[in-house]
Amino acid sequence: MQAIDQAPEDAQQRAVYLCNAAACYLKKEMWQLAVEQCTKALTINNSYVKVCFGGCAAAACMSKEVA
């Protein structure tokens, strides 16, 4: 998370770091944290398809746990 904190708020690299963090949270089945990281990344780059996929996957897993 240190790299995310050091990257400028609007830097494209920050979106990549956030996406990588989200992928880690997905692997750990920490759905809410994954969604949060994806949402932050999308505020920087709303056309980042990889982030959209990760966020959707986490949201789908969250909805399965509730059902």
C-alpha cells in the first residue's frame, strides 16, 4: 500500500496500483475491500477495463454470500 500512498492522486500509475491491490483482495476473498480499490481506480481512469472486471467479480461474490 506504500506505493499507492506515494503515487500522485491523479496518476495513471496509481490506478494500476489500486487495481493490483484489488486483485490481491479478490484472491483473499475480501470482496468489499476489492470493490473499494476498484472504485478508487475508476475515479482516476474510468475506462480501465481490468478494474471494471475486478470490481464486478468482487460485487458478484459479495451478492452470492448474501443470497
